[in-house]
Amino acid sequence: MFSAQTDWIVTNRLAWNIAYVAHLGDIVDTGDSLSQWQNATNALYRLENPLTTGLPTAFPTARRGNHDQDPNEDPSGASTASTTSSSAFPLRRPHLLRGYYGTNNDSHFDLFSGGGLDFIALHLEYDGNADPAVLAWANALLQTYSERRPSS
């Protein structure tokens, strides 16, 4: 099903004028399942294959959902999931990734354009008790790039 979804995006990107794809989290159901992360990698890399699409895409670890962490819903205890998702989706896409908070891309931002409009996309790591420093960083970015539309 996951591959069918990304195949649909690849097939319809021109007809639907798709300029950017962001995953909303919960890439896997079990954060420490290597087979689920491999399935996700195979499905999502189709979107960024420069030979077929080169479509700007954002996905873990930036938008990890609570299921992508191990144990579930514990951002500070996500050692297995963090290792797995960082291996599957490392810091990359220099054409897109504009910056990140801290020493990894768990929270990062992208700048992209589509349909004659410029956008900023903020990707914040799931955390039921949001870090005020991360929120201040995100707010500062929105002020710095206030001429861009936030993506939804």
C-alpha cells in the first residue's frame, strides 16, 4: 500500500502540479521494526529518485510520529527508532534542507517554491511536552521568512 501511494504521487506529480511532499509521521507502526523501516525506505525513495522525479520530499526523522519512536510516544527514549530512522533517512537533500535545530534533522525547515509562490515548511519532532527552545527557533524562522507562505 505504501509503495502504491508513492507511485501515485510520481505518476500524477505533473498533472496535479505537485511541488513538494511532506509525510505527517507514523511512517512505521513499530519504531524498532527494521522490516517496517526498510519498507518505508523503499516506498519513499521513489519520490526523490533524480532519474524519475527529483521531487522535493520531507520525511523522517523530521516528522516522526509517536509510532516511529521506541517506546511509542517517548521522544527522549527513542534510541532504537532514532537510529533506525536516521539510518533510513539521513541528513541529505542539500537542495531542499535549509537548516535544523540541534545536531540532527529531527526538527528542520525546508524552503521550496511551487505555482509561483514561495513556501517554508517547518518539521518538528513529535513531543507531547514541546521544548520551548525548539518552539522559539520555529517562531524565529517564521519571522525571518515572513514573506513565504507556511505550508500545510
